[in-house]
Amino acid sequence: MSIREGIETRTPGGVLVTTGGTPMSERARALGAGVARTYIDGAWHDAATDERWQHHHPATGEPDFTIGVSSADEVDRAVRAARRAFDEGPWPRMTARERKLALQPLGELIRAHGPEFAQLQSLDNGVPITVGTGFRFSANFAADVFDYFTGWIDKLDGIAPPVYTEQVNNQLITVKEPVGVVAAITPFNAPVMQFAQKVAPALAAGCTVVFKPSEYASNVAALYTRLIEQLDLPAGVFNLVPGTASTSQALVAHPLVDKVAFTGRRSVGEQILTAAAPGLKRVQLELGGKSPSIVFDDVEDITATAQYAMSLVSMGLSGQLCSTQTRALVQRSVYDDFVSAAAAQIENVHLGDSFDPTVTSIPLVNPAASDRVMQLIDGAVAEGAKPVAGGRRITVPGGGNWVEPTLFTDVTTDMEIAREEVFGPVLAAIPFDTEEDAIRIANDSEYGLSAGVYTRDTSRAVRVARRLRTGTVGVNSLFVATPTAPFGGYKTSGLGREGGRDGLEGYLETKTISIPLD
């Protein structure tokens, strides 16, 4: 469907679309957007080459700023700076008090720049300003993450197990030590949160970091870097290399990197595992998902539950979140009511300028993403699935990557739409009869990142949650992450955890020391 500029229009599916507003290029100039320099060894450096990547705003398609593409030589300089800072500098050998005091100011600095983070995030990837100031995607959440991991620094103790046998009269002690140089690579969809989830535990553990953001998250990363620059950190502890996939490839392959922490597509995670094999780099991967919501017929309000389930793909990040519940498994006795209410929810969706506080949903990140979503929608129809709502591309003046939120029925578990991560505003509704049936369908996936169980029966909720082969489960909601919560997946959804003590352990090695007592 085509939309004219400067008006409000409803699509055939009922989605409100508003066009017009301040050009994104003007917003970019006002915010000083564009990242042309690297930050290496405690200083900003002009780009070594003239190569630039042109950013087009996802909501409008307008070219608004460019970023530099860090070369392999610049990546090498950054990694070597991090290596020197780790091997020769004071950071990993500081006392707990010293390192804690060095990092403590960062949380309040982040909070003080909250509005700027929200604006740059909206410019980078089109996250609506109201979504970007919500808890999980906000500067306040990121500040909490830094505060939480900074609080662990003086608690990274080991153990002293008792002597096990008189035949070996030795006292064992364990100590925790940082992994080393960390290559941290983050995606486009939640840059404020993702930076904190990787950099905070790495620095708290005593590691040094080379950070490479998505092309659609570079302005957020540059603001973080300017705040870190205000801390009293030794040179080389934190380094920033903006760029494209070639920059990430050079970073992952560098022989002086000890660990790669990556969030993104499963296919890229598999490539990272291959590239990290020489030298046996530690690898932490947070990858894709095909998460189910399991809706039993005893839910408090089937209409509210259905509209909530649909909103997870139609609003906020529009399904562009790896943990989104994109398979609605609904008990057959309430299936028709669920579908009717879910289809009606789409009328609450408002697309448009990401700086407009009434806009509810992010666009797809680029034309390739919207093409892929449409291909999956068309493929589902060809396989026999029925789009009871949505299913169309929305065309706005100048560009923009919009697809109507789409609800499918008549979906079987062997269809691509039931098995493939869409990463877009698409929900597949699948009926089930019994609890065992629901668990079987939910676990019939290569992914295992998250799930939701919707029921008034607490015992059933816990029983089903325990049987799901997935890293996180929300009861009567999505899984709500906090800084204290380990987050990660089973099966092909990743390796390792972010958040909580588990997230910190991924940046630590355990050393065991044996002391003879005879």
C-alpha cells in the first residue's frame, strides 16, 4: 500500500501511518551525528582511509549521516592497544577498590545523558522515542547494568575447599582472573542496552575491550565512548572501531583477541565460531530465536492475552528482538477468540517519525530486511497459511522499511513461517489440545532462547516452564530482563549468558593453586 506525504492514513489492515515531520538529515545535524573517527589507546584518531558508509534512516529512507569504516590496520592498532593495556598496564592488576572507584561515575554519567541516548538511538535505528526511554532500552537500564557489575568487583572471590584425602595433604585455593582482550560486537536493535550488557561485565572483570557496533548503532557507541573518556581509565582499556562487516571480520580473526562476545544472527555466529577456532578464542554468542507463547484456556482474559501477544510483534521493536514470542500456541477451545482479538490489536499500531511520541513501532532496519520479511510472508501464503491480518508492504514517500503487522492462522509446524526466525512483525497462531501437545510443539525448534506460559494455574506455569528447552521463560508475559537476570539460549540460540553473576563469569578464568601443608 502507498501512503501520501503529510497525512494520516490507515492501511487496509487498520495500521495508522503518519508521514512528514522534520527531515532526518536536519535531526542528524542538530545531534552532531556521524562517526568518522576511531578511539584507540585513550585518544580519538582520524580515519585512516576515506571509506564511508552511508546511513539511511529506516523510517524514511533518507540519507542522514555517514560513519567511517575502520580498516584492518586500525583494528590491529586497537587490539594491540588493548593487549598492551592488559599485559603491561595496571587495569587487570588494580585492587578491587581502585577498579571499582574508576568505574563508579559511569552510571550517573549515563543517566545524565539519557535524553541524548534516546535521540541518538532513534536516529541510528528508528526505535520510537517513547520505546527508547522505556526501561529495558533506556539509559536508565544501561546505567543500572554498569552499577550492578561495578558492584561485583570487590566480590569476585574464590574458594578454599577442604583437604579431600590424607594422601594429598594440600590446601587448594581458587582465584578469579580476567579473560583478557575482549572483542565485543553488537547488533542494531537495542544499542543502549547491548553496549552495557557486554562492556560493563568485561571492564568489571578487569578485561580490556575493543568495541565494534552495528552500522545502525554507531552514534550511541560514540556517545558511550565520550563518557568513558571522562573516566580515569588507563589508555587502551576501552577502544572503539566503527565500521561494517569487514571491520568485524578483522576483529574476530585477530590472533591477540582472547574472547569474542557477539549478539546477532545465527549464521554470523556460526562464522564467528569458525573464525575463532584458530587459537581457541573464548566465544559468547546471543543469537536468534523462534520463541513460543503457550496460551492455556484458563487465562484470566483471553482478549487481553491475545492483544498482548500480538503487541509483542506489532509494537516496540516490531518483532526485531531475538527473544520475541513469534509462535502463539493457543489451546483449541479459545483459539478462535484469541485470533479475533489479536487481529483487532493491529488498530493500535501507529507508524511514522520515530521522534513522534505517539508512534508505537520501529521500522524494519533496512530494505533487505523488509524484503526478507515479505518473502517469508509470501512463502507462508504459498504453503497454505492464512493471513487474517496484515501481510502487505507499506510504501511511504522517499522510502522507509515498513511491513504491516501480520497474523497467520492455518499454520502447521512444518511450515517455514513456524520454524524460521522472521525478525519482523509476524505472529503465527497454532492450536493445541493438551499440555503435552503444547510442550512438544514448543520444543520442536532448532532455537531455544525464550518462551511465555499464559495460565492462571501457577503449578502448571512452573511445570511447563521447567520442561521447555529454552533459556528464559516469562509467566503471563515476555521474559523481563533485569541486570541481575542471566539471559541466553539453548540449542542454536547461543552460547553463554549475559546478565547476573553468570554473565560476569563469562569474562573470568578460574585459577587453582595447590599449597603443600606437610
